[in-house]
Amino acid sequence: MAKVIDLDKPRWDQGTYMGRAKHFFLMTNPLNFFTSEKRLDEAKRIVDEYRRTKVMPPGYDEEKLWAAKYLYDSAFHPDTGEKMTRIGRMSAQAPMNTLITGCMITFYKTTPAIVFWQWFNQTFNAVVNYTNRSGDAAISTQQLLASYVCACGGALGTALYLNSKVKHMKPIFARLVPFAAVCGANFINIPMMRSNEVLNGTPVFTPQGDRIGDSKIAARTGIFLVCISRIGMALPGMTVTPIITDYGTRRGWFKRYPMSVMPFQMLLVGVSLTLFTPMCCAIFEQNSKLPVEKLDEDLKDIIKRKFPEETHVCYNKGL
């Protein structure tokens, strides 16, 4: 009898960090960003067909089926099932942020450059945060626009304020301003672009998959965990890279070819993001757990009536 594969669960144990890291290395693989729409649609067809029939498609084995599943997961939202905007997918993090981060830590000296690249970065982040939100509730255009304006405004204000404070300090401090601004902006951008969850809650389920309701506490917890992960992703590339560049500049590494500074920084950032994006996604389980006693009061009452044996609930914290 052929082995039945449960495609509704990740291939590796998500209760361990190594299991989550293996999962996210495939989910965030930068090569997935360049996958054609035809291949993505084919992966969806294969996954849907296997879920329905439990029969291995012709020409497929277990390895090929899992490859199709991870390609599917990289492009389709886990709650809505909709195909996500290409630049909003987690597979876009390394290629897009390599370009953006490289430019942010290269062009940090003039106000117009700071404004442009911080705006560009926060616009990209807004797309990513909205694309990877938790839950399946729609957000109005008015609410989305207001969230975007607040997110970009807060990030720009943070960057300009910090830059004004380091003008008379050592160059290394100025080089680190983009990272400090990104840290502050994450705690503005992510909650704002997921404000619908903050206001209305995110779906929570029993471990068996029964939907209980929408929890504001789970939404706030999930958003906070995502903020921590995103800062972890940015930390190596935006701190180690400027430090190495500053050291190299003082040592004269770029004296003969000054234009080599930018590709050098982008190379370091690219390697860093490719490694640390999945490693930081894996810090917390995507399908997170929350003890019943920490839930919203109305949901506690529902659980006591319908699921009295449950001690915790599950929810998608988003990415």
C-alpha cells in the first residue's frame, strides 16, 4: 500500500528549530521568486489533486510531490489560498532587500537619498506585510491607504531624526542609521499594514482545526513575533556590512576602484539575507500556539462551552 503524505502539514517537525529552518529554507528560496506562473499553477494543480485523491500523480514520487508543495506554499497564501503578489512573497526578501539594503547603506549621506530609499524600503515592506498578513478578512482601501501613509511617515521621520543626530559623530555611526531606522520602522509598518488584525482579530483554531473565532490578543502577539523576526533578518546585513565597509575604507581597500564599494556591500547583504531570512523566519512557529487563559474573554467562554478539554489554541502568526 502506497504511503499517504499529509500535505496539510510541513515536511519537517515544526516543534524544533531545525525542522522549522529546513521548512523555511525551501519556502524562502530566492529561486522561487523567478518561477514562472505556469509552473506555480502546475504545482497548485498537483497539490490540489493529491489532497483530493491521495493518489500520486503520474511521473511523481515523494520528493517531487514535496517540491511541488513547497513551490505552492511559496506563492499561495496559507489562509486565503490566493496567489500572492510576486514581490510580496517571502522568496522575494533576499533579491529585493539586497538591492534596497545595498542602496540604503551606500547612499546615506544626503537627505534626498535618505528620503527616497526609506520610502522605497517602506513601500516594499508594506507590500510584504500586507501580503503575508494572518487571517482571511479583507481590508478596505481607505484603511489600507491610511496604514501605508502612517507606516511610511513613521519610518521616514525615524530615519531623518537619527541622521540629524549622527552628523558630527564617527562615520560608522552614520552608516548604522539605516539599520536603526529599519528597526523603528518595523514596529510601525507591520502593525499598521496589519491593522485589520489589530482591530478585528485573527482566526484561532483548536489543535484539531476547528475555528473558534477571531482573537485580538493572538493578532497582537503574532505581529510582535514577526517584528522580532524581521529585525533579526536585517541585523547581520545592515550592521556587519557597514562595519566591514568602514574598516575596508580606512584600510584603503576601495582606493583604486571607489565604485566597487556598492557591489561589495550588495554581495555581503545578499549572502546575509539568503542565509538569515529562513533562519529568522524559523525562530517562531508560523502556526503558533497561545494558552487558553491568555485569550480574549469572549473566546474563553466559547472554549469552555464547546471545547472544555483544550488548553491552547493555534493561529497563523503571518510572516
